[in-house]
Amino acid sequence: MLWDNVVGHSAVCLSLKNSVEQDRVHHAYLFTGPSGVGKFIVARTLAASMLCPEGGCGECNVCRRVMQEKHPDVRVIRPAGKNIPVETVREVRMDAFMKPSEGARKVYIFKGAERMWEEGASTLLKVLEEPPGDVVFILVTANPAGVLPTIRSRCQEVSFANVPLEQLKTYIMERKGISEERADLVVRLTGGVLGRALDWCDEQWRLARRDNVIKAARALKRAELNDVLQMASELYREVRAPVEELSATYQQRKRDLEDGSLDAGVVRRLSKDLDEALSRERVKEETRGVEEIMTTLSWWYRDILVMKEGGDPGLLVNRDLTGEIEEEAEVIPTRRLLDSIDLLAGGILAAERNVPVQLNLESTLLGLQEALYA
Amino acid sequence: MNATKPRAILHIDMDTFFCSVERLLDPALEGRPVIVGGDPSQRGVVAACSYEARAFGVHSAMPLARAGRLCPQAVYLRGDFQAYLYYSRRVRDILCEYTPTIEPAGIDEAYLDLTGCRLAFGEPAVVVREIRARIAAELGLPASAGLSTSKVVSKVGSKVAKPNGFVEVPPGGEAGFLAPLPVEKLPGVGPVCSTTLTDLGIRTVGDLALLPPEALESVLGSWGRVLSEHARGEDRRRLEPGRAPKSVSRETTFDNDTIDYELVRCTLLLLAEKCCRALRADGLATTRIAVKLRHSDFRTYMKFRTLKVPTDQEQTVFAAAGELFEGLLERGVRIRLVGVALSGLVGAGCQGELFEGPAAGRSLKLDSLNESIDRIRERFGFSSILRGSTSELLPDRRSSLRDTIPGRLHEAASEGSAAGGGGAAVRVPQPATRSGRPPRGC
Amino acid sequence: MIVSCDREKLNSLVQTALRGVSSRVTMPILSGLLINAESGELVASSTDLEMSIRTRVEASVKESGSTVVSGKLLGDIMKSLPPGEVTVESGEKYLVVRSTGGEYRIKELMPEDFPQIPVWSGDASFKVQGGSFISAIHQTSRASSSDEKRPVLTGSLIEKNLESSGVRMVATDSYRLAWKDVEVSGSVAEWEDCIIPTKTLNEVARLAGGSDADVETKMQDKQAMFRIGTMVVTSRLIEGQFPNYKQLIPKGEKTTVVLAKEDLVAVVRRAMIFGHNIRFGVYSDHLRLTTETPEVGDSKEEIAAEVSGEEMEIGFNAGYLLDGVLAVDTEKIEMRFDDPQKPALIKDFESEEFKYIIMPVRLR
């Protein structure tokens, strides 16, 4: 069963599963929770369980196509560029008024559902107000406050919490075949967000990057202005590297398209879609990179704070660096640690607001130097 | 402009236009007080009244209820804007036969430059008599006329000539003609301005002409200097003939670049309203709507939409403009300017809808709503009636509500020859009471 | 899968199925044709999710099976092959097309990814003579809306008419409405009134054009199906309530006009040059059509007509008027008016089968 493949969220899954089995499916859901926690997987699972004759067996062609986003009655809508354009919402509205192609129901999954301007949102609202029969909307968002309250009030809200650390740890140990120690570290560093934890397992460089970031932080004490700027640009390179990698992946996917099975016009269209997706992903990856660096630093200073205040060493995130944490705890005063954590929160906010990456890194590092050692 | 011969500018003004047309349609109204605007039992104001009604103290812009008490025996009419527009066009048809240089100044008045028509039609004064005679004979409507070397003197002339008269001010006689008249006769001098002047001991235009321009400027701002020139009969403004517009556009630059999308949206509504009002005044409808957006870094974008059914309704234009705007938006980027341009202009008409229901008849209802609003604005100016969401945007309205807040908008209007064609931008000065703009109600 | 078939037949099979491939691809698989070979038949299917086409041809099937390949590539190669027998064989990754001397390989897509296409089973609900079905679509479809804000109006209503035991096709965009009664053979009792995307109906008319074969129709799995010879077109239905149109029919209490259709068409076409809206004046023995675009130009033309009832003036959107007049199927056209603000009727002369109701324009 597909439901069994979902990690964590057992209460949520059970209630959704029951509502499908008892034919009490709501016509609109709002899935909320941190990004990477598993909302979208649950959304697809819910869709499959509604369309599959076996309630989501995971084996049949229906389930397969739903999970691979190839089923005609399950449409996934994503922001194009930064937003979901009103044209797309209108197409959905039009499509919603058509009876399903194959099954008994049609499902529309909106990823980033808060990313709609007024016209798009009000078009969606109109459909939600008078939903055609057989249609289920699943709005997925990490930022429910950004969703129009009138839309929210018409949806059954399902909130997703982070998967309990222990459960997540066991899962990635099994799935990725890694040691408990390592799994523990990854789980702590990613705050229990499943998607990110898996990424950290697959992408070794993320851990290496953490090491570099902490090394840079520790070097701040004796760094001249030029050194700090140098550090910032090295960190900037760290952020850029995965972005470049992403570009390479997309280039490969574009080449794969041209394997001859598709007509040239279709290939053009799809590679244009890929280009758009890439430019979207690049921005996302860049922002994420900065956020991760800032978060790494926040955890670092928080660990020092925990150590300084005589906290339980079991609470440390960077457990593998206990020695280093102890050293720092000796020298940095509490007040300064608190200031630094505040400063980093500002850096994350700046990243979300598209402040140029290098500028953001430079000003954060200089700020930290002043806050900690001035 | 002819350098040797003085200019001959005619201002022609239809006498109590709405009432005269009503009398034409119903001769039984002849000689009776007529008030256009609605029933005195209704809320509303007098849009126009005949001389018979004025004798009872009724005047334009007075609440209908008050008019009802002053002159209960008057005939009260709702008004037929279609008919007014029709006769206005017929008058214009006649004027067009004499000169191409016509500047329409509302539904019932226009300026004509007759300087060049001496050869073809004879002396300007003769032409004016002929025009008035033809309007009377062919349409049965009374018109007053003022003829002089400038717009302002001719305008005052036609005012003095009323009812149904003609005043000619010969070249050189401008200042002498204006001097004995009370200052209120000058265009642009309304109650507020007039009070200010009276406080300075100025009662006649002659008093005003004697005052040094600098002194007037210090009291009234840049408007003071212009007023001072006008008082001496100096006015070199040329006529701005209305051309057949190929497009109508309005745009606005924000005082400060903004990310307040609600403000931008309201501004779009205001611009849509202004464009549509211009369309309706010309009896046109649009089939192509464009929105222009300039970001703070001066990147400028435009998006178009073509309509199947032509429209002259701001509601439809705004609905499309709102969506186009959404397509142009970049989250987090400040906006410097927005504009609305309507092109693909065709003759107007309101397409009805077949079905009953919440949406049915909406179009026709909006049609008559817009018509009423136009009628009010025709008389009392654009900002005399505003939508809730746009009422905060207009500089003059804002400053009358809150004295100290500077206007937020600079406005530029253009009627270019291509969609979005810039045209010369006219910066409307602001705010009203402090600077050169004549206060409303003048 | 190994199948052989005559090139001519194979080509026409593929070209027909290609009509169902939309250029607006949302899923790559939809740019493909699904090819099935089974029990002496080769079947080609396509879908754009709104409409699907399934068409078949007799062929010698040596090995049954199915595959999906790019519709355009297959179509292009079929078009250019020389006459004679063609063999089609699907292997691991490629569909191999063999003709005299030539061998062409087309990369395959996964047939499992192809959306399910309903297969016609059982008998038709009713049958319509091809020509009259096509002309009914032509006469009504132009009144249909393309505004996706009102999905219902982008479709045409096909409802059973128990009195005449026929069906009625109705389309409207809320500014005008066209309907046509169509005679059918067989019972309409089982037919469920439904709204079919007008786009699909136009496609059905195109596919049925040329041949005068009957069109068989039925409702199956909540989809409408049309069978024309060896081909089946399936359409998804639009949900919702079609507006109640019956109360709209003008009675013609005030004025009735009869005149030659061709004459009116010519006059309207000329008038349209000078404006979107036509002032349509009805006088004792003639019509006067005027248009104007302020400051640009105007037109005025009179045309003789048999008029009974009051004289009147009414405004029409020129395009909507022309659509209605063109759709009339008789040499003479009949128009009826109640009031300049109320819907007017355009219809076949002395026949009640076709009606076109047009809402006037209020002129300024």
C-alpha cells in the first residue's frame, strides 16, 4: 500500500485513508507544514488512493501514473516563475467542469498554493465556492498565512509536523544504509525535515559545507577585513556549486528529451518548460544554500550557548564537534552569542527577500565578527 | 500663427444646453422653468436649469430638494444624455464647416480659430453671425458667442453675451473690456479664490490688472501670474484641436515608487475610469486593452488583451487591466508608473445579454450608471464623484480632505496616435489651494 | 507486435488519429499515437484529454501487441512511403516500419502511460444522417462561447426532443443563441441531455465531412461517443446547468421581415466595414442599415424587404448578425422583432427547425 511508504505523519495518513475508504472525502484540502516534510507525497498518495480500485495499492498502472504525475485525472499545478499564473488557474477551472477522463474523480494538487495573485486566487475561490462534483483540490503550502482566508475557510486544513527525530533516524538508517551516528547527525542538522535529511544523505558535500562554514566562523576572531571578504566569497562559491550542478542536470535532461521518441515541436516545448523550471530551481537552490549556511551558523552558536549554560550535551546538534564547541564556550560571552543568533535570523530573512547572495554573506560575516569579537 | 493679422478666436457656448434640448424635444416646455437632474424628492443635484428657473434662485449644483422648495412649479427632468450628445455633435458638424481648428471644451462649448478663414468666409464677426444663425435655424438651439484675440477674453465675452447674444472685443480693446467686470467673471476664479482677492481689496478685473504679477504670485502661487496676464487680456494659449483618437491612454507616475499593490490596483481603476470617460465623450468603444508597467529600475513592460465585444465601460476595462497587471507583476519589485491604453476604437453601443440571473442586465445597468456619472462630471468636474477605492488618490480631492498631505500622484494624459503612444505629458500641478491650480467649483 | 497492411489504408488510419493530437501538450505521452494490433485489426488512438479518437483498419496481424510512438513522426513517414505493403513491428525500444526497400525506426514511448480510451460497446442510442448532423453543428457552433470564465457556454447542449423524437443542438455565448432540431433514427429515450465541448463537435463535423455515413451516438461511462464508420470519437462532458433558453424566443408581435438571404448578407458585409454595430432600421417596404465610426466614416444602405407590422429601429453587433444570417438554410430569411431592447429572431423561412436569437445592442 502506498500509505505504508509514507514516513511519519501516521495520524494524518490514517485519517485521510479512512475518509477515502468511507467515501467521506472533502472537496478541498489545505496541506500545511514545513517544506520538505512530506506534504506533496501525501497529496499524491491521497490522489492515488482515491483513483486506484484497491485504495492505493502502489502496484497498478493507476497508482504508478499518479505517483509519476502522468495520470490524466490528477493534475499538479506549480508556480511558473514565482507565481501560479491566473491563466493556469482558469485552465484548471475549465478542466474542473469537465467530467473525469478515466476514473470517478479528478484531483488538482496545487504546490506553493500561496503563490497566487489576487485574480488567480479569486478564480480558484470561485471554483471552491461552487465545486463541480467529482473534483478534489489539494492545496499544498509551507506558508498558510499567505493563502487567502476565504480560500482557507473552504478547505479542510491538514497540518504536517516534523517527523519525530527517532523515527526519521531509523528510517534513513534503513533506507540509506548509514551508521546510526551519521543518521543522528543528519537528522539533527536538518531539524527533522524528511526531504532535507534525505538530501543530506545523498549529497555528501552538504556535510562538508557545514565543516567549512564552521571553520570560517571560528576563523572570524583573527580575520582582517580582507580575510572576511575572502571567506564570504568562498562561501558564495559553496552556494553556487550546487546551482551549477543543477544547471548541468537540466542540460542532461534536455539532451535526454532529444532521444528521438518525440517530435521536434514537442521537444522544443518541453525544453522550454525545463528552462523555466531550471531558472526557478536556481533561485530556489541559491536561497536555500544561503539559508542553510545561516542555519548552520545559528545551530553552531546555539550549541556553544547550550554548552556555556551547562546544558545537556545530548541537546547538541553538532555533536561530532563537541570539543570545538567547548573551546568556543570558554571565550564567547552569552550576550554576544544571542546577538549573533539574532543577526543570522536577519540574514535568512534577507535571503528570502532576494538580497544578493554575496552581499548578504559579506554583511552577515562582518556583522558576526563585530557582534562576537569587537 | 499669423504674425501680422491679430488672431480671431471665437468661443461659442450653448445657452442652458440641456434645457434647450429638452425644449426642442418637448415644445410644451417653452417659457416654463425647467430643471434637469431628477425629481426633487430624490437625492441629487441640479445638472442644468433654464433662465426661468434661475429667476427663482435655482442654480447648477444645488441639491434638488432645495430647488424643489425654491421653484416647486418647475418641470423636473431626469435628462437624456443621448439626446444631448446627439445635438452636441450636430453643433460640432456645423462648426467644422468653417475651420478645422476647433477645441471642444465640453459637451456645450468650443473654441474656434477663425484667423485663417477671412479669405474663404469673410470677416470673423460676419462668420460668427452666420454660425449662430445656422445653429438657430437648423437645430433650433440658442448659442452665445465671444470673439477676440484670445481664448480667455472670448470666453468672458460669451459669458457676458448670454443669453443668446454675441460680444466682439476688437484687438487692443481686451484690457478695457475686462476692466469693469467683477473678478469672478474670469475663468478659474471660484469662490475660494474670489474671497482671497476680496480680502486684498480686489473686486474688478481692472483692480487685478493693476496689481504687480509678483504680488499675485505670492498669494496664489504660479496660478497668480497666469491670472494676472489674463486680467490684462493677455493669453497666448493656442487651440488644441481634438483629433479622432486612435487610442486613449492615461498613465500615472507615483510620487514614490511603490510595492503597495492595492494602491496600484486602485490607480488602475482610476485610469480605466478616465480612459472610458474619454471614450464615451467621443462615442467610442475599445476592443484592445493594454496595461503598462514601469519598475523602479525603468524596465517598462506592456501587455495587451483583445476583446470580442467592444466596451466603453470601466468595469470591463478594469477587470481586464487587473489581470494584465497581474501578468506583469514581479513580486518585491517596486513600481514607478502604471498606465492604461485603449485602442482598436470603434463606434460605441452596449451589447445586451440574453439570460436572466445575477449577471444579466448588468451591462445595461452599468451603462446607465456610467452615463449618470459622466453627466455629473460634465457639470462639476471629474473629482465631483469618485469610487470609494479611488477617492483617496486624486490630489485635489485629497488636499480638500486633508490639507497637509501632499498629493501622491503626478498624472500624465495622452491621446496618442498609437497604442500607448506617449504624447506630450501634461503635468497637473498639485495640490489645489497652495499652488497654481484653480480650486474646484470655479 | 507484427502487423502488415496496405500503405494507403495505414496512412489514412494514422492521419485520422492524428486529428486528435493537440499541439498544446501538457504531457509528452499525448503527442503520441497508441497503436494496438489484435484479432485482424490495427487500431490507432489519440487523445488530448478532452476528446479522443479511436480508429481501426483490417490488417494481417502476425503478432498482437501495442505501442506508443510520436504521432507526427509516424504520420510524416506514412505520408511519404511508396504504395504497397507496409510492415510495422514493435521491438524493445523502437517501432520498425518496413516498406519496399526501406526501414524506418521510431523510438517508442511507454504504452502504459497512455490514458485509457473508452471502447465502444453495445448499440448506439440513436443514429443521425451524416449530412444533417454536420450542418446542425455548422449552424449552431458559431454561437458558442470561447470565454473560459463560463465553462458551460463553451459547450453545446444536445438534448432529446421527445415530441419529435429527435434531438436539439443548442449553443450560446449569452449574446446570441442558435438551435437546430435534428431528425434521428432510433430511440432517443436513452439519451441523457448533456453539454459537449463545441470544439469537439466541430472536430466531429470535420471527421464526418466528406463521407455521408451516418453518425451513431451514445452515452457511455459519462462520456459522449460518436461513431462514424470505423472511427469513434469520445468526448468528455461539461458539467453544469445550461441556461434556460426556451423562454427567450421572440414572438414577433411587433414586426416581421422577410427578404432574400444573399442580399442581406451582402449588405451586412459592406456595412461592417464602417463599424462594429449596425443600426438596423425596419420601414414599410425596406430595411435601412447604417454604421458609423466617429471621425472615420459611415455607411448607409437600403434594401427591399417584405415587412409586416410596425416600423422600428434596432441595433445589432454586425458580426453576430452576420453569423445568424449566414446560418440560415433557406433562400429567404425571416426575422421577427418584439422590441428594440429585446431579443430578435432570425430563422429559416417557413420552417421551425433552425432558430437564431440575437440580443440587440443599445445604440448611442
